[in-house]
Amino acid sequence: MVKISRKGQRLKIILGVCGSISAYRSLDICRQLVKDGHDLKVVLTKGALEFVKPQVFKYLGAQEVFSPDDDFNLDAMKERSVLHIELSKWAERILIAPASSNSLAKLSNGLCDDLLTSIFLASPNTPTIIFPAMNTNMLNHPLTENNFERLSCLDNVFIHPTKEGLLACGDEGAGKLADVELIATVTPIINFGKVNRKILITTGATIAPLDPVRYLTNPSSGKTGLELAKQYLKTGCQVTLIAGRYSCKEIDYLTHLPNSKVIRVSTTREMHEAVKEHFESHDTYISSAALSDIEFAQSQSKMKKGDLGNSISISKAPDVLKDMLDRKTNQKIVGFAAESNDRLDTFVKKWKDKPVDVLVGNLVHANHNKDSIGFGSGENQYTILKSGERFFSGRLSKRELAEKIEQALGN
């Protein structure tokens, strides 16, 4: 049975660092995970010691830093129990970044010749996330691919794909370590537990093309849907996230994760088709996208300046939420309503028009200064209705909103 972390609390993470030119980036990974509030202990391999110094991790906030032979240090053993067993019991996540081809070969064959490999073998129920980094030829070698396959067959192991680009050796290709921000984002939310629930989420802005180079849209970043997806992935749900094409890049961090599917669309009509395709197979639909509610009679060529003063034909775009309410069988549905005032009666009227299970009313302003709330801001003023009655009213971050919506749905 896979070990499940304490919901909503900081995680106890072991960061394993292997011998790779990318090892220096493990310092940034350490810094970010500590900044995010997690408890971190670092385990270095012999190769890693050639690239990074253990004491630097301590300066960056790691609780403890271990060298490869600490498991066999008799003086240390007098003061504590068997180290690799102690650490395997402590950890709620094992993150190996970067993972070298040598360490991958050891892990896949069950070798235990240092502290990190011993912790791994002693932790069959601890979610383990591996981020490889190596030359393209080494990455694509049949033996390395076989090691990937063997490790991926384990219930508690996920290996994230590498990036493509210019490698340290000067070659171009796959093998680069994933971005630090991606690693820090996905490590806490990966959950190998299987919850028999499927969540469909829409997020971000759609566009209404005027011609091949111009379109009308809104400033929605898609971060609300991203936080919702992260919240449900943490609980082991299967999540399908349909996002506007120009929504925040962080949404793509979820692309390769277990239980996660990311779809990018441009227009409201494309969003409508994608939602229709997936709605029936999901238990919950959360409509957090800021959809364009109009369509233009799109010109097939760029409109000339002289034509811009003329009247433009406008029609209504599909009402995706209303259509899903008509199609609803047993699904729970969450709707969003952006308004320039947060009066309760305004949102109650919205709910009566579209009686969703949960309605999230959010306040938006026309001004875009750094202290404003609404589209693109870190926090917002929300009014949440459950079955037409006020469930919550107040200011929340997007992460807090995701938690509050989960509470309102009673899941």
C-alpha cells in the first residue's frame, strides 16, 4: 500500500542528489522546497560530492545532509538507529534530482551500496519521483530504457521526462534536467493512491478571433484551475484540465503526471467540444474558465485599418455551463461568476439562472494596479453558494479557494 502524506500539511521529503553536472541545480530545488514549507533532508551520492558541498544545503534550510557512507559510520550508529531504515520511515516523499544513469541502474537492479540506494529499497510504499539528467545517447541506450521500464513498473515510482536543449557536453537533444520550478511544483502533489473519482476542470481565458492576427480575450491566467487540479491530484483523483491556450505555463507542469491529463484549446467553441467529450465520464465538473461569450464573423485575411471602423458582426458563443447542466446525470457541477460587485443577491440571481451544486462568485475590478483583486491577482474576494445558500464569504488565495471548493462539494 502506497504511503499517503498528511493532507494539507508540510511534507517530509528526502532529496537524493546524484553525480551529474546538473547537481548544482539541486541547491535551487532545496531552497524552493524549504521556501514552500516542507521538511527536507538531503542524501548525496559519491558522484554528487564531486559537484556540490554538503554544507551548502544546510545553509539553504535542509534539516540534515548525509553523505553516501554515513550508513556505515560506526560513530554515528552509536547515536541513532540504522540510518537508512530511520530515513525510510521518516520520509513521505523521495525526490531524486538529478538522477544519473549510474544511479538509475543501481535502483532498477536493487543494489544497495550507498545510503540513497538503501533508502530506496527500504521504501516500497513511499512515493518516489525521479528526474533524470544525462547525455542523449546515454538516455536512449537500450539498457537505460530497460532501467526506466523496470522502475516504472513499481507502484510507488514516477520518472519524469527530461527536457530537450543544449547539453553540458555541447550536444543538442533530450537529457536536460527538468526546470526547478516544475520539480518543486509536482513533487508535493504526486499521489499514487487510486481514488475512484474523475474531476473535469476548465480554466483560463478563451479567445474570440476577429481575423488571423487579432482576437478578443480577458486577463484570466488559469491559475485558479491549476490550483484546483493540484488539490485533487494530491488526493489521488484522476484530473482532466482543459485550459485556454494562453493560460499560465505552469499548467503544462501537470502534463506527464500520473492521473493527470492536460488539454489546451483556443476558442469557446473548442472548449465546448472538449468538455462535451469528457463530461459524461467524469464525476465532477468545475467550470472555472473565463470563457468569451461572443464570437465574431471571422475574416479569413487580416482586416485593413480602413475596415476597422465599420460594424463587426457579433454572435453569442456556446454557453458551456448551461449545456452541461442540461446534460447532467449524477455529476456535481461548480460554476464561477465574475462580477464588479460582491452583493449576495447578485450571486443568488446567477445561481437561480444556472442552479449548480456550488457557485463561486468572485469580485473583479477594471483597474489593474498591483494591489487590485480579480483577474491575475494572487488573492480575491469570494462568495461561495452551496445549493443556493451562502457557504463562505471572504478573501482567499487561489490555493485556499481550491481547498474551500473541495469542502463545499463534500468530497
